[in-house]
Amino acid sequence: QYNRVWIPDNKEVWQSAEITKSYKAGDRFLHVQLEDGTELNYPVDPAPLPPLRNPDILVGENDLTALSYLHEPAVLHNLKIRFVESKLIYTYSGIILVAINPYKELPIYGDAIIHAYSGQNMGDMDPHIFAVAEEAYKQMARNNKNQSIIVSGESGAGKTVSARYTMRYFATVSKSSSNAHVEDKVLASNPITEAVGNAKTTRNDNSSRFGKYTEISFDQSYQIIGANMRTYLLEKSRVVFQSENERNYHIFYQLCASAMQPEYEHLKLGNAEEFNYTRMGGSTVIEGVDDRANMVETQKTFALLGLKGDFQMDVFKMLAAILHLGNVEIAAVGDERSSISMEDKHLRIFCELLDLNCDKMARWLCHRKIVTTSETVIKPMTRAQAVNARDALAKKIYSHLFDFIVERINQALQFPGKKHTFIGVLDIYGFETFDVNSFEQFCINYANEKLQQQFNLHVFKLEQEEYMKEDIPWNLIDFYDNQPVIDLIEAKMGILELLDEECLLPHGKDENWLQKLYNNFVNKNTLFEKPRMSNTSFIIQHFADKVEYKCEGFLEKNRDTVHEVLIEILKESKFHLCANFFQDSPVSVSPFSSSINIKSARPVLKSPNKQLRTTVGSKFRNSLSLLMVTLNATTPHYVRCIKPNDEKLPFEFDSKRVAQQLRACGVLETIRISAQSYPSRWTYIEFFSRYSILMTQQELSINDKKQICKIVLQRLIQDHNQYQFGRTKIFFRAGQVAYLEKLRSDKLRHACILIQKCVRGWLQRKKFLSMRKAVVTVQQYFRGQRTVRQAVTARNLKETWAAIIIQKYCRGYLVRRLCQLIHVAAVTIQAYTRGFLARKKYQKV
């Protein structure tokens, strides 16, 4: 009775309630009262008992793992209190920083704040992105070991901004006078990659449509000397298709907004509304964003990196060519053929910009060449096939252009000599699950499985080190390992290998591949399921949630092919940048190529099979493996970004959406891992200070506080498996601190009752004595009056009246006599005075 619990709620996910009647084993219902006063009988048979609520002292903690009861409602409530009531967007969850997007500019990122966090330990100040950055920088300097900051979360949660702030922190604290512009160059890479890799979506006006790992290199003085960037899984489909209220990549709109300026006239561009690839989503403008001004900013950052006018114009020519390609009209000729008019204005401009043969391009956009062992067949394409071929070409060109820009940024940020250490910042998409999930979500969730495994192993390692330092047996901890689901995806004869195998077949189909998955995994692998009502989908049990994937388009997206003839035409281009993109072994377009050798951050893994190496899935798997090698060689730090609501309202907390993201980004998994071990850790001094109230006088008489703590705990908690004594700390299982808090609050309650009893008794006694004194006074007065009344008789009244009459006459006589004496004296004085005055007057006369 009186304990508080969390009850599931459809609207708020969890609702607080107080137990009104003690629960006994075998009871079918738990009697509770909600905070609004509603009485409720909560069924607990066969359902489990509801989770307990933490004591008020722990609500609003800046570290979620400090909560005694570690479960979803406790985490959700703590984040809500901090975010909505205290307006605090950062909270620790062990080694994770949880960052909730406030959808509002906050004054907590200035240089003064950076300097305030510089040199501080992570727990000394409030949670902040700068605290994580400082911890990474400090560990790098102290241990000479490379660091990584892993920023993840769904679109609109604030990943890009968080990554940008960490980079600005490093640029500020490591600034040197000799390399004054290096930091500016590193920061300048952000606006460029955002222009070519970010777009407006329904969830976010500046959504990153690619993953990015930036290595910031430091010298022996721990000052920035350069950087290197790796990108992952650019969303190429956005170039040719945008959903309603979404946009293509920002750079296209910046270019269209500047089309009327003289230097861009030769690109023959116009308003974004005029091009298929930019008007498809029906939203060409972002409120509060000036695309023309952003174009100027993009050009400035290009120039800051040393990428001057000629380079920029080459890039803009490629972008303009893509827009014109999207406007090429493909007409249907019957059901089996299609054609493009030689008079098509946009085709002509496309070919002029890229210096291509217009006739060949018009023909091969509508035909394809099929080469067999005995002959070569030219087959016409339907209009739909020709449109797909055109769009595939546009995606391929943009993909190459994006990679080229990233390569040139890396070239601009390279540095002479050898780097001493680096800090990597990974800005990557979080776990995704939509109504319809396809190949992109599959790859993203596969990446998150790998990152989650890396996180689990890192937590395990940290826990092991902590336990060994405190002389506690670390084999007591059992950690969840998601290796089985990773094996399902990437192992031999796993989902990816079967997909690549199907892609090799000339007539491979999504349906055939799906059937192979059913045959290999249904009823054989518990993590793979076939939906009951669908033959075109499959379900994977990921660490965060079950996700249903539609097989449609998997093969096409994995192949990512462009017809070979179109590639050959582009290879023949007189425009050096275009031709270079499609060479088998691309040569550097830089005039300094002979003297500069650009290396990627890590050597690329070689696949034994050339054809497999060309699939998107294989490339992604290889790049992911390289990323894992890099991360495992560094000390990682984690930032999980949370989107509080879908309406982008400031400091509004949608519990359902937040709970969904907490499950997806691994925060609740961290909590679960913590709950399995000893999440609450108190030093002996902290324990003694907090719980000395539970100690007896005999125990307090012992001089050794550490020994006192051990004796008290053994008396209070009978199950010795619920805690462990370390060298400097006491480790508690989940719920034990809450139990001690309950004992402490009970003791305080009893003490309060005793104090209240004494005070109330004293007040009542004081009140009684005051009333008694008043009563005695009243009694005394009335008794006196009664005595007087009893003493007075008729004779006494007559005698009193006679005495008064006598007194009256006597007083009158005495007063008259006195008056006569005064009168005689006054007359005598007057007579003498008048005589004196008369004589004086006479003498003068």
C-alpha cells in the first residue's frame, strides 16, 4: 500500500498510479488510484505486476542509470521532467548522451560555454554535447589513443547539428596560431556536404540523406592539422523522385535561384518549378530559407577550401545537365517502343553541357544492347523502361559527382606529414521502421545492428574494467549479443549473399529471391518470419523492433545498374569531368595529380568476386566492415538524438514518439544491460552520509566507516547477491537503492510522526494552560461579584447614603470657608495696590 507504480496508457504510454490496497500473492487485481483520482482495478493475473516508480529524490537525475528502478516508464518520465519542466535537452544514460531536439535556438553553444567545459571532467558539469567532445579530446591527449563520437537518431532528431557542434568544439579548443585556417577549412566542409547531401523531407527541412564519418586529425600538440571524410549510402533515388512536400538536394534549388545571374546563363536554367526533378514534391521553397543567399555561402566555402571558380563551374554544369536530363521527353511508340525527338531542347542542352553526341544519346536512351556468346541484339525499350534508364543515368551521374566533391574536400583537408591522433565523428541514420520498408531501411538497420553490437561489446568492456578495478567478479554479468541477427544478414548463405546471388542471374526476380529466404529461414531461424497475410514481405527481429520489409525493388536497388552503352557514350565525352567519372580506372582531374596522392581513410577491402563487388549491398557491407575496424580501434563516445514530436514544436514532448525512438536507438537496451548488472554505484562515504539514519548507535560507534557500511547492509538486505562490496564503491542490483530509500523514508516518517506527536502535545498543553488561566480569572471575577452582592443589605445602603449626605455638606462648608479666606486676601491686596498707584500718580502731579 502507498507504493507508486506505472500503468500502461494508450495516450501517454505510461501513467502513474498509487496502490490503495496491499497486494497479496494470488490476487487477480491490483487496486490503484490514478493521479486524477480515478480508482482502477489493474489485472495482474496472468499479467505481471506493473513496474514500480522511483522515489522523488531520483526524479530529474541527469544520468538515467542512477535511477533505482531501470525500465522504460522511469526513463521516459525522467526525460520528460528534464525536457518539459526544466528545459534541459541533454541527459546522460551511462556512457550515452541523450540529446532531445528543442526545435528552438538555445544560448548554450557560445565560445564562453565551450571554454567553461574545456578541461572539466564529464560528471562535473551538466550534461552537454561539449562535455562529450571534451571527454573525447581529453582522453585522446591523456592516453594518446584515437577517439570516435557516434551520433545517431532518426531524421529531424538533430544529428547533423550535434555533429557540427562537436567539430566546432574541437576547432575552438585546439586552435593554433600557425594553422589559423585549418580549423576554418574543416568546419567549411559541413556547408558543402549539406548542400549536396541534404534535402527537405516531411520530417526535417535539412535532412542528411547519407551517412558521414569525419576523421579530424591532430598533431603531437593536439592541434588540428587536417581531416578526412568517408560517406555511406547516399540516397540516390531522391535525385529523380521526391514524395509529396519534399525536395531534391539543396544544391539544385540554390542553382535554380541563381539562374538569372550572368555567370550561370550558359547553363540555361530557370525556376525550380520548370524542372521535373525539382518540382515533383510540390514544395520548391523552404520557409525562412533563402536559396540564393545559400548559394553564395556554398561558393564561399568552396573557395575557402581552395576549390576555385573553374572547379565550381564544372560542378554546376554537371548539376544543370542532370536537371535538363530529367526534362527530356520520352514518347511511347506503340506498346513496345519509345523515342526521343531530336528537337528536344533539354536533350540538346544536356549534350552541350557534357559535350556528348546528341544522336547517340537519343537513340540509346530508348534502346538497349544485349550481348550473348553468339550475337549482339539491339532491343527497343518501352516508354517506362526508357524513363527508368534515363533516371538511372541521372542517379549515376549525381552519385559520381557527390563522391568527387567529397574526394576534393578530402584533398583540400589533407596535410603533410603523419597525423599523431584523430577523433572521428560519425553522423549516421538511426534505426528506421516505416509503413513500407525497402532496401534502404534494410541497409540502415543492418548498419545499426553492427553499431549496436559494437556498443554492447564496448559497454561490456567498460563494465569488466570497472569490476576488475573494484575486485568484483565480472562473470556475474550477462550481456545480450545480437550476433545471430547479424549472421542472418551477412553470413554465408545469409540474406545479402542470397540477394547478390539472385542479382547475378539474368532473369533474377525479387519474388524468386524472397522464396529462397522463405526456404532457408522460415521455421529454421527464430529471427526471421513470414508475414501471415503477405507473400511479398519478410520480417526480421532486430534488436530494437520487428521490421517488415517489402521485397519489391530489392534486386534493382542492389544492382544499381546503368546500361553499358550509355556509360560508353559518357566515357567519350569531351568534358573531362564527365569522362573521368565513367573511366574503369578514374584518373585525377586535378592539374596537380602527379604530385598529390589522395588516400582514403582506410584501404578498401577487395572482394574475391568482381561481380559481387559491384552490388550496393556488397559495397555497403565492405564499407561497414571498415567502419567497424576503425571504431573498434578507437575509444567510442555515444550521442543519441531524439525527436520529441513530429510537428516541430518547441519543448513539446510526445511520449509515444519518444518511447519508440528510445527503443530504436538502443537507450533502453543500455538500461536493460545496466539492470542486468549492478547499475547503482555508491562510494562508501556517499552511502554513509545518506543512510547513517538507518544505523544503530552501536554501529556508529565503530571508527571504520567502510566496515559500518558493510555491517549495516548485511543487516538491511538479507540477500547478499543483491549487492557487492568493491574497493571504493558498493554495487547494487536494480531496485535495491529504492528499497533503501523506502527504509530511509519509513524511518524519517516515524521520526516525523514522533516529532509531530511531541509538538502537538506541547501545543495542546500550552493551549490548555492558557485556557485554564483564563477560566480561573473569570471565576475569580464572578466569585468576587457574588461575594459583594451577598455582603450588601438595606441598612448598609441607608448608612452609606447618610454618609454621602454628610460628606456633601461637610465638603461644601470647607469649600465656602476657603473661598471667603481667598476673597478677603484678594481685597486686601487690591486695596494696597490701588493706594500705591494713587500715591505715585499724585507725586508726579
